[in-house]
Amino acid sequence: MIEFSKNSIISNFPRHVPILLLYIAVLNEFDFNYLGTSSFSFNFPFILIFYWSLKKSESLGYGLIFIAGLFNDVVVGLPIGISSLNYLLICGFASYLRNITLSPSLIKDWIFFLISILVVNSLNYSLLVLFFSYELDLSALVTNIVFTFLLYFLFAHGFQFYQKIVFGN
Amino acid sequence: METSRDDFVIAIRSAFLKKGNQQRFSLIALIIFSTIIISLGRVNFKPIDYLKITLKEVVYRSSFIISIPENYTKTIYQAVKNHLVLYSEFSNMQNEIKKIKGEKKVSDYIVIENKRLKKIFEDYIVNAKETVAKVLIDKQSPFLKTIVLNKGSKDNVSLGMAVLDGEYLVGKVVEVNYLTSRILLLSDLNSKIPATIEPDGYQAILSGTGKDFGIIQYSKENYIPNKNGIVYTSGSGEIFKAGIPIGKIEINKLNKEAKINFFSDFSQLKFVTVLSFKKEKE
């Protein structure tokens, strides 16, 4: 029996990689600041949450995404709950797209991803500036959105490959 | 027309209200919950504060552990980079040391004289509390420039204390937990420090820009700083003592705008000194 449960944990591990990656991403917040590339930044959790909520929603639990958002707020120093709201809205957009799509295509997903991050980042910016009186650099936010959008295509290919190996579809 | 609106409503309802496969919560419930947390956090609701404190103690330590591979990569990258410029750096440093040795003799005299004069005015400020802390997290997001230290209220760290990298100011304490604290770096957009620009002795406010340099704010409109000017803390508002070096002025040749290059490289902070000041009593 013990042997059986051990095996099931090991065999199920690849299925939990997306959520594991999300937690590593929020706790580590890859910044590459040591490369001196101050103008380069992207939001990896947005890409990851959008892709996996769209393609395999069961691989990321909403509750776990909510907690990951709280962790991200603590690491980055944002008011608690902001990132959770952003992440869940991204899930909402992905879920809506999944419901209305009959024939999925990466380009359509990509365009919809742009709309999603524009809406979510606008809401995030408005909340922080109007509600919490933060001063934010709009150009940094726009750069972040552009790179997040561009890199989605790249990461989506990687995730697609992984999905085929692990989930088989 | 009617049908497409119905489809839209059905898709929205299904996305937000229905619990998906293996989902314990519906999306809308969690979104409402997040909104409540944000609103209560805004009005400093006590249970939310406790939640924040608990999360911080756990998450800061976990983040430090998770960041070990990236920090290791960072160290290797810096080591390789330093090795590549070793020879030229060495020659430059030798010349600089020669120059500094000469200047130090003059400055030693000035320091003693200044100390004596300040004591006459009863304005001689000494370090009251001093703690060396390790940087646990330096995840400077594109929007907020902060770092987290491994010392908190347990080690007498309190809000508003100055944080120095060697002799250079890097920021101030803006959040204190029991075992950790968060520092707002000078480069953050929300950072405003009273400063003096030498050799003109001009008083201004140094503001962060969200990038790796600062700017001068609230100074006289026509004031153009000396291109080799040095920015020090002014000591106004009695937050920091006067004369802590911050950075050097660089004038943009095209638009004549002044930017302040910080002496300390905020992306390379490993250990910092957290300190508060008080007036020396006889």
C-alpha cells in the first residue's frame, strides 16, 4: 500500500509542475537585475497562469493561485490581496476564452492574452495609484506588459511541448 | 443579436461562477474575497495586519531559500565579470589610492575642526543604534525598489532608521516585523530624502525615479547643479544625520537635466548597516 502511494506521488509529480513553477516564480521573482538590463522585465506568473488555466485548468487550483498571489504581494511589497486579484482575473479571462473557443489557435490566445494583461495591469495600476497612493513608473509598466506579451508566444510553445509529454493532449 | 448576448452571458457565468474540474472554490468567490482583503488592508483592519505579519515571517525565509540558485548564478556572473576587468581596475585603483591618501590628510583636519564646532552648537550627532543585517531578498520589482533584511524588531530595528552600505546611504526602514524588515531604496519613486548638494551647499529633495538613479526635486527653478557635485543628506527633519554621502551629479549634455548616480550599487547589496542617530550629550 505504502509502495503504491509512493509510486502515485512520483508519477503525479509532473502534473503538479505548473503549480510548483508558479510558487517558485512568485517566491523568487526572477529579476535579472545583475545583468544590468534595467529596462527588461516580464511577468512570468501571468504567462503561466493564463496558459495553464486555458489549456489544463485542473493543473492549477484557484485556491492555490490565490495563495500564490498573497505570497507575491509579500515578496514584492504590494498591499496584500492585489496580486491574488490580478491572478484570479487572468484565470477568469482564460476560462472565458476556453468557453467561447471552438477551434483553439495560439495566435488567438496570444491576442486575447494581450487584452487580458492590459485590463489586469490597468486595474492594478489604478488600484495602487488611486486607492493606495503609490507612485509608479508608467514606462516600466508598459515595458513589462510588452515583454510579457512577446514572451508568451515563446513560453506557450515550451508549455505545449511539456503538456504533450505529461498530459498527452 | 439576442443569441450572441446570451452566449456571452453563459460564457461569463460559466467562467466565473461554475467550479471547474477539481476546483474547490469558484473564481468569483475568490475574487470577492481578494477584494475584501484589499479593502480591509486599506483601512488597517487588525486581523489583516496579523495575516500580513504571519505571511511575511514565513514568505521572506522561503523566498531566501528559493532564491539560492539565482543568487549563486548572480555571484558567479559577478565573479567572472570582475575577473575580466581585473587588470584595468587594479591600475585605476592604484592611481586613485595615491590621490586619496593626499586628500585624507586634509579631510582629517576638517573633520576634527567640524566636530569641535558642532559641539559648540550642541548639534554633534552620533550613531545611537547600529545593527549589521544581511539582505534576505533583493527582488526589486519594476515598480517597487525595496529589499528585505534579516533583522527586525527583535534586534531593535525600528521604522525610519537609516540603512547604509559602507559609508553610503541606500534607504530607510519602512516596515518592521519581528525577525525581518523592509527597506525602501533611494531609487524607489516613493523615496524622498532631504539633501544638500556640495560644493554649492544647496538644499533640495532627492527623489527616486524607479530606475538606478535619482533626481533633484523641489529646488529653485533656475538652479543648475555643479556637474561634479556630490549629494549628501542634509539632516533636515532630523531623520538622518547630515553629511551621509548619497551620490554624484551627472548632467545630461543634451537637455541639461541633472541625475544623481548613487555611490552604492543597489543590485549588489549583501550586508548593510541599519542605524539611528542621536545628539551627543556632554
